[in-house]
Amino acid sequence: MSDDAPKRDASESSLSRRIFLKSAGTVAVGFSLLPGCQRTDGETEEDPDADPARSSDLPPSLAQHPRIDAWLQVLGDGRLRVYTGKMELGQGIRVAIAQVAAEELHTSPDRMEVHLAETGVTPNERYTSASVSIEHSATSVRHASATARRILKAQAAQQFGASPDDVDVDDGTLSTGDQSATFAEVLGGEQITETVTAPADLRPTDEREWVGEPVQRKDIERMVRGDEVYVQDLQFEGMVHARVVRPPGYGASLENVDVQTVQNEIDGVEQVVQNGSFLAVVADGEHQALQAQQALRENAQWSEPSSLPADTPLEEHIRDLPSETESVVDDGSAGEGERVSASFFRPYVMHGSLGPSCAVGHYDGDRLRIWTHSQGVYPLRDTLTELVDLPPEKIEVKGVPGSGCYGHNGADDVAADVALLAMEIPNRHVRLQWEREDEHGWEPYGSAMLMDVEARLGDDGTIQNWQFDVWSDTHSTRPGGDPGNLLAGRYVEDASELTSRGYLAGGYRNSIPYYELPSRRVDAHFFDGPLRVSALRGLGAHANVFAIESMMGELADRADADPVAFRRRHLEDPRAVAVLDAVAESAQNVTVGTDEGLGYGFARYKNSASYCAVAAKVQAQGDDVTVTHLWGAIDAGEIINPDGLRNQLEGGMIQSTSWMLNEEVQFDETHVTSREWGSYPILRFEEVPVVEATVLDRPDEPSLGAGEAAQGPATGAVGNAIARATGTRVRSLPVRSS
Amino acid sequence: MPQQQIQLTVNGDDHTVTVDPSTPLLYVLRNELGLNGPKYGCGLQQCGSCRVLVDGEARATCQLPVSAVEDQPITTLAGLSGEDGGLHPVQAAVVDEQAAQCGYCVNGVIITAVALLSDTPDPDRAEITDGMNEVLCRCGTHARFVRAIQSAADAVDA
């Protein structure tokens, strides 16, 4: 990996501190009784109400890190290095960021090298989450680049003795008449240290060369060649391999372990590390680490873990749990008409990364370095300080892509595990590859959710009143400074209790329908559920939109209306209507045979980001259904890369279909029993529908987050299609267990 | 088990490695030979991430003892490209179709598709999805992979 980036302190500013506190206050509303709520859970960027962009003309990341060289450095060899505080998660963020920099610098994206999140090197942009990488990071790079172009032109003009207006910029070179100089020559080895204080003049829409083009990702060729791409691929001289031995269940503690036997019997064991109930082994070879892990399992005695509620159906269990209620919206309960009500349920769903989490750590006796696919290198660093007892300036965390995560998976946990191990074995690179059962059995899942909907349908065929109750656990337990949020933090000798409940508001994301309704009441009820949970793609939006769109389908049937026409009747925003019309047009000439059905789903993600509509066609086959076709349409504002956007939409629709048809984290009274792909089946090639994606470009509108937009609409559409095909409404997910 | 010398033929080159003969081939390829194509995914032969071609057949390496393939030619992702660095048609098609999100499954997809196309040079969609069914992808890039495999088949045909 390239480690030649200069170390710079781009991490903190008083401004970020101010916004941090302001946001934290918003998150804490309604939960003052819970300890630790005054401290942010770190999900501020996931809370649209706390978005600092609302109070500044500049993109929030740029307002916090206004120096141009925090984002952009001119290299001597004609390349430009662009810094982002975000991570590559498979969404192709690097090419999008290269494109916006290229656009504003009038320079080919081939010259751009994008440096991913790394503490002390890139701006602190907290987490790569909530589909805001384009809105926050790419937009910051864009304005920094446009400002840089203006400064470069002015400096070149001075050197050329010309007017800035007469200086042309073309592919890294500034010129006027017969004089020309590269960016680096004009800067004379310096960087651009000016700050961006106001939004820059962006290149006019009709002159754009790179934004809006399907520029190819550079990393895909590296992937197909089997080059070093992932944190899993990192190799260092003398690197040793680790494995962790997990307890039998969340509440178990280690009573006794025969370390000596394991060290004697297995070749190559460097060290068995036991810290409280955290148990791991480090060995010279990976196979040896696996053998030692097995031997440790056989030689460890654990206390009886606490019991999980395996005997009660989860839906009932959740309804019976104590909960705290927050009013999301309440503008009246008036409204006459036919009463239509239903309850909907989503079980725990796992991220299910194809490659289990992995990290490498190295401690030289002074500084700890961590290579990780975490979504938040700075928050991880700040949380590790307490776990390993080092100040933040002694910890460096470098982001390296991993397997796709779709939210907060085991990435931070494995990094914490490896940090503990590296501290025990100084001066060696320690690599920890989680096993499949670590990821399946211990990752923080997407919360199970329950939604009760009651609507009043008026005689005119419009909805007169909408009542919605959602029950949910928290939707983020990202590190956020709380070692109890890291798995190891709960098992080490000085174990940390959870001190905050994380981002509860994720539970009511998209719980307010985007439709025009005369009166609505939405309440969220927060419970503390049996399984470990955190952010999964879309947070609560997936289940809430599933419930809303299922109800919209049902109400359309009751009103004897076409489902698209019924939705249009309740939509005023023309951009919402446009995506719905786009999928309706795609699906309009489709023949729907016996035992087949067509269904629709729509949502505007977070009610403030991308608009997405999906049409689905399914075929009923006995007790089972096959999803044969999905059409999706998305409006994400100005499109940076249409192929990347299409890829996200296609993938989101397929993954959502997998969740809703198949997926359910199962557990017995001891622990999660879905520990491999056989007991947690995901959609396979033969089951994957034909997908068609339409992207609507709005070149004059701001770019909007898109990566999570399809999760709710696709599940809603498939559910409605199943209702049409089978005559039975889908109330409880997954379809294949209900 | 004590270490032994094992002779392997990987991507046309002969290698001698000194390892416990029960070591799964995956770890030998990755850690001894520095070949990053095959990936650890499940360790249970359920996901396809760790596949390589063993004598032309796509096989999982996560449980395959290295001693079992001593005399058989092994091809990894890196070995599919030509000596001049030119991409195999399936690799090229994956790039052309931008058929990846996180790309962690790409190894299993390409290795399996190469084996599929050698048995079925001109597959229809059903033959592709059937042939690829043991390979898991979590990002939902399946539709692009199907297109890429179809276009690779066409390229080989042409």
C-alpha cells in the first residue's frame, strides 16, 4: 500500500467541535434519562435535522476543513492527490471524487489519485454512512478544486504577466499565448493553503466534461487481476496471524482456559492472549492460528450465558418489551372514512459481508497503527484510546477497502480485537481475519421492527388520516467514543458497559410517508432487544417503507384504483411523480399472466435525499414465489457518474429482494444460530430477477445520496406484486418463512 | 502435522513450499505465494470466494489440503491474464461492464465463469445462472455478471 502521504494535521477544528455539540443536542432529544446521551453517538451526519449543511453555504465537511490542501495536493509528477475522509465501500466513491475534482480543475480524472480516510492525513469526515459521501465529501472536493483553479489561474497570470481571464487550464497545465506551466511549476513546490470561505463558481452545466459521464472505476481492473485491493490482502514482513475464540453467547464469561496445553500441542503459537473473557491466539501461520483456535475452544470453560427469548415468536416478544415512546409527528387524528389497518414485521437482518471482517495492527512500543475497513477511522481511533490506553496522537488508523459492508458490520470490532493483540506483541504486524461464524454470529444486525398502520380512506378515494406506530431498537451503535460499542470492549477485564443507546432516530427514518396526507400521527417506540444491533443500509427506512408501501397498495385496491394513479393522487412533488411514472412506463407493456403480479413501491430516502420508485413482477409457484423482473428509477439530483448510480440501484434492488424473501437472523436460547450461509440463505444467481435501472439526471439540482434509496421501495414493490399474484398480503418478513 | 515439502504448479510456474500438508490450499496460495485472487469467504465451501481452477475445474480451496493437488495444474485469477498482461475475455468483460461493487466475489465469479465457458461456450441466461449458482454475491451485482459472462462468450465466439 502507498504509505508515502505526508502527515498533516487535518483532523480537528474548533468549528467541528461546535457542530459536534450542536448535533449531539438534537440526537438526545427525548432521551435525557439515558446515561451518556449528552455525548453524540457519532451519527450526526445520519440525522438530517442535525446536518450542519443547513446552517452554512459551504458543504459541511468543507466548512470544517476549509484549507484547500486538506483536500487537494499537487504532486510533482503531474498527478493530483485528492483526500477524502470517506471510505470505499464498493460504492465507487473514488471515481466520483476524481470526477468532480477533474471537472473543476479542467484536468483528466486519470491524473487524480484519491486517498481514502486516514487519521492525521485526510479530513475528519466522521463516518462513511447515510449516503452522504457525495453530498458532503465530493461536494467539498468540488468546491475546493474550483477555488484551487481560480487561485492557480491568478498565480499563473502573475507569472505570465497576463490577466487571469486569459489563462487557460487544460489537463494539469496553465497557459496563455506561448507560455505554459504545469500546476506544480506554477506553485513552485508549494501547496495551496488558502481557505475556502464561500461556495466557488462551479463549471457551468453546459461545459461539463467529466461530471455526468460513466467514467470507469480504476479499482475493478485491479480486482479482476487479483492484485492487492483489500485489507485482507495486506502482507507485511514477519506478519503473524490471529484468531479470536468467542464465548458461547453474549452474556457468557470465561471461567477457565488451559493455555499451556494449546501452546504445547500446536506448532507456531506465538501467544495466547487472555484479557478477561477476551480470548485469542496469535501464531506464525494462518493455518496454525486456526488449529490453535480449535484447540482453545476445546480447552476453555465458559459460564452459562444469559438466555435469549427463543420460545416466544419475536414479533410478540418485541411487542411485549418495555419501550420508550417518541412522537415523530402529530398533526391531528381527524379524518373520516373506511378504516384499513395492518401490522407489519421485519426480523433481524444481517449485513452478511461476503468477506468476514479483517484488520492488521502494529505497535512499535510507542505508536499503534491499525489498517481497517472501518467506516469511520477517526471515531474508531478516539474509541480505541480508552481500550488500549493510548492517547489519540499515538494511534494511527488507515482506511483500506474491505468486503462490502452495507452499514456497520464487524469492521470496527475486528480492528479493536487486533489493537488489543498488537499491544501484546509489539513490533510485529498482527493480522486478524474473522471467521465466517464470527461475522454471522457476532456482527451488529439491523434491528427487528414492528409497524402498526391504520388509515382512513375517504369516499373520494383519498387517504383522510394516517396513524403509524413503529417499534424498533437503536439503529447505530458505531464506536462513537464508547468502548462498550466495540465487541472486545465488553469482554476485556475492565469491560465497558454500554453508556448510550446510539442513533435511535434511525428507527423512524422514513416513517412519515412522503405522500400528502391531511392528518398524520407517527409514534416511535424504542425497545432494548435481545440481539446486538447497529446501522444496516437504510436503517429504519427499509421496514417503514415496506409497511407504508404495502398499505398504499392495499388502499389502492380498496379504492379500486390503479396503484400508480393512487400514489400520484397523493403526491405533489413533481420529482416524486417522475420516478413513479418512469417505472410505470417501463412496466406498462408487460404481460401479467395467471399466478403473476405486478407491484409498485416508492420513497424519497430520508424524505430529503434521492427519489426512488420500483416496479416488481413476481410469479407464484405453489407455496413459493419467484421475482422475475425489477424496474427501478432514481432521481439523485445532478448525477456524477450514471453507471455508478445505476450499479447502486441495481444492487440495492437485488439485495432488498434477498432481505425480504429469505433473510432472518435466527437464534436459540444461547446465541444466534445463523452462523453460516446454509442457515442464512441469501439470493443466488438462479433466483435473481432481471433488473432494469433508469437514472433521471437533474443537472441543476444538488447531488443527493443514493446508495440506500432502493431498499424500502424494492421490498414494498415485491410485497405488492406478491399480493397481486397470490391474493395474500405480505405482512411479515421474510416471505419464505411466513 | 509436521511440515513437508510440497511441489505445486501454479499459473504455469513450479513452486516448492514447506508447509503442513493438511494446510488448505487457500492459505498456501495467499500467504506463501502472495496470490490475492482466491479470497477467504466462509471456510465451508459455501460461497465460492476462494475458488481456483484445478486442472481446469473450478474448486473451492478453503478446505482442500494442499497435499491433494500436488500434481495438478492450478490457475488463479492472476494466471488468467496473458504473459503480456492482456486480460482474459472474462476479466475484460467484467471491467467493460463495470461488474463489481465491492468486488470481493469477483474472484469466484470469474474463475467459475471461465470453467463454465469452457464446458458451455455459448450459454443462455439460464445456463449462466445455473452455472454460477454456487457463487455468492452480497452487493447484488449478479445482473452485471450475467451480462459480462454473456459478452465474454460472444467475444470468444467472434
